[in-house]
Amino acid sequence: MTESDADTEFLRMIVQREEQASFTMPIDSLIILSRLRNERRLTTIDLARSVQKPETVTWPTLEKQVEAGKVDTNET
């Protein structure tokens, strides 16, 4: 898989999610999903740095992605 293939797959997933939910995904959510797609295991602190917001603001954004089934929080 080339990098452009991965980007296309990611874009498809985002567009599908936005169509299902009838809303545009916030940039913080896109950044979080992109980082997790590339790095798999990150802390909330890592993600907070990426979105340049406090961890207390980042956590609810991450939690929404978990609830939507886009992020798995298992430690395995």
C-alpha cells in the first residue's frame, strides 16, 4: 500500500462518517484520527499536543471517536 492509497482510504472513511452523521467532522477529530491511524498507540497527552489544546478539552473529542467506534481503547 502506498501513502496515497492510505490517504484515499482515510478520506473515504471520513466522508462516509460525515455522510452518516450529516455533519462535518471537526478538525480536532480529524487530527486525532490521523495520528492514531499512523501511530496506533498514543496517550491523551500526545493527542492534546497535536491539537494544541488542554488534555481536558481533548479527552471529550477522543471519547466521541471511541463511542462512534472509530477508536479502540484496548491495551492489547
